Amino acid sequence: MHYNQSCAAKGNAYGNSARAGFIRSMQRAAVNIYKTGNSYEMLVFAPGRIKEHFHLDVNGRTLTVSYTPPEGFTRPEWVLREYSRGGFSRSFTLDNSIDTARISAKYTDGVLQVSLPVIEGAETVKTEIVIN
């Protein structure tokens, strides 16, 4: 499984480009991925979200994980804001070893866990490249 560098974070953009980059990074949910014996497990840190507003789609070999806040979502006047409960979209390129028909997900305690089962015998081969 490979992270798609073209992932996009939906968010607010302000005139100041440094500030806009900071705001966009707040709108992108953090992701950790680890490998088990028979799957990759993706943990999307997304506290305070509503389970029914997450969307997972596989298009070809691209997995997109997104969240759209409900209409009328109250937006307080923040004094301090270190994380966002707003919308986001993240894309990941899946290699041929992932069984896309068996991908599953659950949302518990602010973490969306996406299980990406590996097709038995189809794992990619790791090759070490010697640097001369």
C-alpha cells in the first residue's frame, strides 16, 4: 500500500500563504498505518466526527477516505483551536496485494480504523537497493 502524494485536504484558505498552509494542515486528519500478518490497518485520527458522515470509496486502486460535516454544523468563535472537526479527504494508492472487496471500517473513540486485507500469496516483494 502506498500513500498518494496528491492527497487533498479541504479547508479554508486565507490570503497569507503561510497561514493558509497552517489552516489546511488542521483540516487534514492524521493517519497511521501498520501491517499485521494478513492486513494493513489504517488509523484515521478524527475526534468529534459523526460516523454516518464518513465516506470510503475505492476507484480502481485508489482508496479515498473523506468526511463531510452535517449541514448547519455550528462553528464557534474559537479562542484556541488545535484540531478541527471539519471536512477532509485523503487518498491512498493500493497495490495489487490488497483485496479491495473485503475492505472494512469502524469508528470508535474518535479513530476510524480501516482494515485492508492482503490477498494470500499476493504480497509485494521487498527488494533492498544497495547505494554505491
